[in-house]
Amino acid sequence: MRVRTLARVGALIAGLALAAPALAQTPAPAIDHGDTAWMLSATALVLFMTLPGLALFYAGLVRSKNVLSVMTHCVAIACLASVLWLLVGYSLSFSGSNPLIGDLAKFGLVSVGRDAQIGVLPESVFFAFQMTFAIITPALIVGAFVERIKFSAVLMFSGLWLIVVYAPVCHWVWGGGWLARLHVMDYAGGLVVHATAGVSALLVAWRLGPRDGFPRDLSPPHNPGMTMMGAGMLWVGWYGFNAGSALAADGNAGAALIATHLSAATAGLVWAVIEWKRFGRPSMVGLVTGVVAGLATVTPASGFVGPLGGVVLGAAGSLVCYQAVDFVKHRMKVDDSLDVFAVHGIGGILGTLLVAVLASTGLGGAGYADGVNMGSQAVTQVIGVVAVCAWSGIATLALVFVVRRTVGLRAGDDAVDEGLDMSAHGERAYNP
């Protein structure tokens, strides 16, 4: 299989750590300036997904008195995650040969010179690209606890979560850890990003408790147009998210981009048809929610499948995620407010499982690693899903317990009634 993935980069990192003495005199390949330019662009696109894309997408879905609080959460997490990624996150994810967690050899990038490389890329560019993933992943969880959480709890939970949940799973899958060695297929984050954030979001929402009036008497989204603009930014940014994970400006990046776009387009249409049939008319919020479900579902598979695979993933993601939204809110009765688990978690897990089939060359995919077939790959994908979801769930419950015992978790009733914009930040999105 010729697809260049972060898993292969992880294997390279682990191999270099084990064979450093033998390779000390081997010259590094020359920096590829075209690939570097593309990765700098992809890095900007992925940051654009969080700021302002995700911030606008979420802010449009809440009540007007909580718009700025959601945006503040996204900005603050971007700042916090960036600093933590420099200090420990990158090193724990992408250094050392331990199968479970990296070491601190790259703490603060002190030991990483400007001429350091990862393949044909400057390591600084690879660091920055991965940093944008570390920013958006905890930011996704914001959608589960909007309108009722303390700002101090957001900061404490997000920082701890990045180190305790994200960094280990990133190392397992992309940093040469045990799942990379099993050849788990996760092109751009079905496990590392969507499964971790989705499972954690569900459990945080459960422990936090619902908003007043949940599930029947909640106010509608205050600005669906803002949500649409945010979704459009996410769609564009996802080109960098998935196509950038090829780590090269080549045909693999192009294939990932096409599969990504077709999955989003198909999922949006399918979600609209479902609403049309059920309610007599399709909604704009439903349409863009379907688009995001398709983007989440294709993420782990984007560079491994062909264009038709993208269509299949988009249709499947929309159908399954739509049902998951209803199941979480009305069967489980968990106020995962903006459907992080149902859309991102379920979508990422579904795509991670389906890639074992859709990656087949007979279906237009890129094929499997040497010695691996569809059946054995399916087993590996299941192992990856179970392990990542279990770790994310256990660690999240532990972190929620710590946060609740230290800074507290839920905002007071008066603060919630006034709105978190004023009570937590002293500002309003809309002044009279």
C-alpha cells in the first residue's frame, strides 16, 4: 500500500529511535519544498476549522445569551492546547519507542533544531500541523457542555484531557505505538480525534447534567445562519485536515480530498431527505449537520478509499448519526447539547470500522499492508475502537471527578439564568 499516512510517520519515528546509532551517518533526504508549502497551507486550514469555523458553528446553535461563552471556550482551548503541545503534548505523542506513551525527549522543542526533519518535511512544520489537531480535538467537546459549565472547569478539564487522553491515543495510532504496530487504519483521526472527543463528550454531558427544559422545552438555535457559515468553514478546513494527512502534495492528498468532499456532499443530501420525509421539509441546520457527519465519518478512511467509498461513507454516516442523535437525547436522556458523540463520535467510529472493507482495491481503495487482508484488518479496527473508547471513557470519568472536586463543574443557577456571556465574561454578543 503506497498511501502515506501518519501511522507510517509513527513507524518511522519508532524505527529511528531504535536504530539511531546505525543511522547516525546516513544523510537525511532533502527537504521537499512543494510538500512543505502544502503542509504549511494545510496547517492554516486546520486551525481555521477551530477559529472561527467551530466557534461559529457551535455559537449559532446556542441561545443568544451564551454565544460569546462558546466562542471564548474555543479561543481559550486553542491558546491552552498550543502551549501544552509545545511543552509536553508533542513529545508524549511523537517521541520514544514505548508502545503506550512517548517520552519527554522533545520537551519544549529544546532538542529539535531548525534543520530537524520528519521525512522530507521540516519537523517544525510537522509539529505545527499536529498542533492544530491537538487544538480542535478538545474544542469539539465544547459542544457537549455549552450553556451550563464553569469556565475554570473548561480550562482544567481540557488541559488535563489533552495530556491524559489525546496524547497517549495519538502515540498509539500515529506515533509508533501499539496500534500503529498492528497496522490500524486511521488516516486523519477517526480514532485519535473523533472517537476520543465523542466518547468524552458523552460522559462529560452525563456527569454535568442537562440544561433546564431538556429535552422538550429548549430554545431553538438563535442564529442558524451563523451555524451555516461555521459549517462551511469546517468543510473547507477539512481539506487540510484529511488531505494534509498525506504529508505530501501528491495523488494521495488529492484522493483524500475527493473522498472527503463527496462524503460531505452525500451526507448532507441524505440528512435533508430524512428530514424531508419525517417533517415535511428539510432544515438548514439539519443539512449542515449531515455535512459534518459525513466529514467525521470519512476522516479515518479518506486516504484509503476511492471516490465511491466516500459516497458510501457519507450515506452511511448520515443515516447512522441521525439515528444516534435521537438515541442519545431521547433514549439515553443525555444532554450532549450539540450532538458531539452522535455526530463526531459515532461518525468517527463508523468510518474506522468501514474502512476495513472500503479500502479493498476491488472497491477502488488503496489496499492493505503486506500480509493483511480484509478480515484481519477488520479485527484490528475493532481492537482499535474498543481500546480507544475504553481509555477515553475511563480517563474522562477520572478527570471529571478531579475537576468537580477542585474548581467545580457546573455553573450556578443564577449564572446559567443570566447567561454565561455576562456571568462568566462580562460581555454580550448582542448589545441593545
